[in-house]
Amino acid sequence: MHGFLHLIGYDHETDDEADEMETLEREILAHLGIPDPYADRERMN
């Protein structure tokens, strides 16, 4: 999904862009029934 979002114009060069892209990625994956790939990273912080 991450690569697809890049192909349609999303990027993560700034914190705001990263937040937007990550949020969209999480929403799409959740809709498809795929676990959040960032959940482990957040539990570590």
C-alpha cells in the first residue's frame, strides 16, 4: 500500500506529509482487514 500511495502522488518528506500518508495507509489497510503495520513501533515509544 505504501508504494501505491507514492505512485499516486503521496510523499513523506515533511512530518505533515508523513502523518497524512500514514493515516491514509492505516485506513486503507484496516478497510481490507490487514493489521496496522505501525502498531509495534508505537508500542515501543
